Amino acid sequence: MLIRIRRAGDVRESEITPESLYLSRRLFLAGGAAAALGLSVNPARAEAALRALGPMRKSAFSTAEERTPYEAVTNYNNFYEFGLDKEDPAAKAHSLQPRPWSLRIDGEVARPQTFDVDDLIAKTPLEERIYRLRCVEAWSMVVPWVGFPLSSLLSRVEPTGKAKYVAFETLHDPMQMPGQNKEVLEWPYREGLRLDEAMHPLAILAVGLYGRVLPNQNGAPIRLVVPWKYGFKSIKSIVRIRLTERQPRTAWNVAAPDEYGFYANVNPDVDHPRWSQAKERRIGDFFRRDTLMFNGYGDEVAQLYSGMNLRRYF
Amino acid sequence: MRPSLDKTVLFIAASLPALALLWLVPTDGLGVNPIREGMHYTGDWAIRLLILALAITPAAKVSGAKKLFRYRRMIGLFAFFYGLLHVFTYVVLDHFFDVETIIKDIAKRPFITIGMGVFLILLALAVTSTHQMVRRLGARRWQALHRLVYLAGVGAAVHFTLSVKKDITEPLIYGAIIAALLLARLLLRYELLPRLKIPAVRGEPVEP
């Protein structure tokens, strides 16, 4: 029997604006603004064109905080495969072909497998997870992701006793990802987690946001979301997951090891060399707010790091 | 005294980036994180105008177009003005007078220390930019003080380079231009750079 326990933070169904109304309001605003500028509005807005995902459960892990508008979530992205400016991914990610898409899982596993992502989406129970996202650059959002626990997928490939870490890789294809023609990072983008972090119920693979499949600029068709870590850990457009014995190389750690650690847990007490991490600006706010340890997920994840020096393992 | 046409045109041109903000801010033209974007925007214009101000002297000397000197002060003041907007964005909009954080930033982070140093230089030069201040300081002291503009230029390029997360191409381009202008100044001083002999107007001798 499923017992639903309401948390203080839970949002009532009635409080959530129906998506159709939300979208029509957005279109109305966009139309008004464009009309004022004398521009024509493209009725086939990207968001309306994206496929709606099937039934999804709500999650007790979701926050009740106000969600960052869809426009902001999908137009302000760090995705260097499409350029270094925040607006680049939304403008340029149309060259990515997210369907069909294969996701290979191998390494220290008993049953290496290749999944077709749409098949995976069809056969996996989906959940909505409204998470805070804290970028290492001291801004944050609240994003209603759709996905499933990473642990459920890892269990299916049966990690062996040797598996200690999980390594992730983004697609490497400069034709689809023109930003890879520039050597700003070591391509393909790589990320990694310790196996116990990866198995934590908060860690998910997201396949959608705001009830629809992921827009390309947000890491279509499948990405990682680890809400207690800085955003760059949540690798996008994943093609390969490998279980390993040793700690894997990770893109930002290779690029600037003194600035970006392997763990990258959100921590207000450990500054980035060039800015303080004590506060953050939630997109849409004027005033900064205090950054919370583990991005406010300490009750759930702090025990993963008991006894660790988080200044050293930043 | 009525302002001359050329200076009026220059004034309007140099004001355009600031005027554009009056349009960009209310129309979300700076995107969803306008404070961060505004910080970059004002910083970009500050360094561009600083470079332009630094270019006046070598350009005037090499070309012999002494008229260019007429524009130097105004362009320098505009560089200060955009620097002021940049610092305003940082102190007021980004940190809202959170003095503790700001002081820590200045003390701990070299790019902010340097940036503040550059701002203080530009402030000192702006305050002493009037004819009256030239008289009060005496030409020699005034000129010595105003040579700090080169230090400000180098500082601005370093500040920009250190602030960038990845891909320092753009700040390096600005840095290279500033280095070239410094070099031109040195070469001119030691008479190593050819000067175009443009016939002087009304029989005035061309500055050697």
C-alpha cells in the first residue's frame, strides 16, 4: 500500500497552474511583447512542440518553492557544447538530434546493456521532482524535472563488487555540438559520482521538465540531476555510463582543479577562488539569499560525507 | 560657450551604450539574470572607452592630427562613467551594500582588488580633469598623475582576464591592444616610431 505523507513543503494539486493555462499565458505575453516590437510571433513555440510525457508521480522530495519560469529555465543555460554564453544553448542547440538515442551502460557490471532512451522512458515509471538547482556561479533556479532514480537503472545492470564510481559521458559529435570545435574543455564532457552518491534516491536521470521531454538546451534526451551538488555535476545529453573501480576524470576538474573539485557539493563555507559561495541569486530575485549546505538537502545526504573534510574534498 | 558640433556628436555617441540600458533593462534585453549581464555590459564599455582614451595620444602624435587631443578628456571621463556604472552594479545591485562581503572580496580576490584599484585611479583622474585642477596641481604634477592611466589600462586588462571562467580570448585581445598602445608610447618617446608629416594648418609647426 502506498501511504502518501504530506510534507510541509508539498504543493496541493489545486495550487499548480494547469500547464495549458500556463503556456497560453506565456504565449500571450510573448505575443504582446513581440507585437509591441512589431515582430511576428512564431506560433510553433518550442515548448508547445515538445512531446508531453505520460503520467508521472509526485515526489516527497519535491520542494514547494516557486518554480523558475519555463522561459528562464530554457533560455539561461551553461552547455558549452553550444557556446559559452548563457543564451547560446537556446539559440544553437537545434543541431542536436536527441531521437533516437542510445545510452550504453558498461564497465564493472554483470549485465552491460544499451538502452534506447524512448523505450526506457516508455517502460520506466516517471516522477516529477521539483528541485533547487544551484550553479557554481552563485545563481540558482527551481526546476520541475521529470525522471527516475538513477539507482533503478544502475540496479538493472548489476554493478560488480569492484564498482566504486560511476562515470558519465556526453555525446561527442562536433557536427551536432558545434561548441566542441573549440578546445575550451576536454571533450566529451565527463562527470562522475561515487557509487553510493549515484545510488542515493535524490540522484535522478531526468528526461523532461515542466511535464514535457527535455528541450535540447537542457540536455535532451537524458541527463543527470544531482541537486545537492553544483550544476556542472549534472551532466547533459548522456550517451555512456561506466562503472569503475577508480575515480573518473571529470571535465571541470581537469580544466581547473583548484576551482572545481570532484565532489562539488554545494557548500556556503568553501568559496570558489574568485567569488564567495555564501550567497546566491535565485533567478528572478533582486536580493541574494543564503546558500544552504548541500543546497538544502543535508538531511538526506549529509551522512554520505560523515567524517570527510569537505574543505579538502570540495 | 556653445559646445562644438564634433564634441556634441562624440558625447551622444559615447552615451549610446548607457542610453541603450534604459531600453534593455525594462524589456528584459539583459536576459533572466540582468545584474550579472549588466555587470559584463558596463565593464565591457568601460574598458573599450579606456582603450579609446589611451589611443588618442599615440594616434595624434603619429598622424599629426592634433585635433584629436580635444576629445581625450571627454573619452576618458566616459571611461570613468562606465567604470562607475560597473562598480555601482557590483556594490549596489549585486551585493546591495553588503559591505562585509565586498571588503572580503576586495581583500581575497585579486581580480576584484585590481578592479577596485583601477576604479580608484580613474576616479582620481576624473576629479582632476578640469583646467582648474591642472592649474592647481601644476602641469608637471598633473601630467605625472595622469600617466597612471596606463597603469589603469593594464590593470583593467588583468582584471578582465582573471575574471573570466573559460576562454580568455576576448580579454587577451583587449590586453594586446593596451600593450600595443603602451609600446607605441614608448617608441614615440625614443623617436623610434615614424610620424606622418601632415602639413600644419596656418603655418603652425608640427609637433616634433
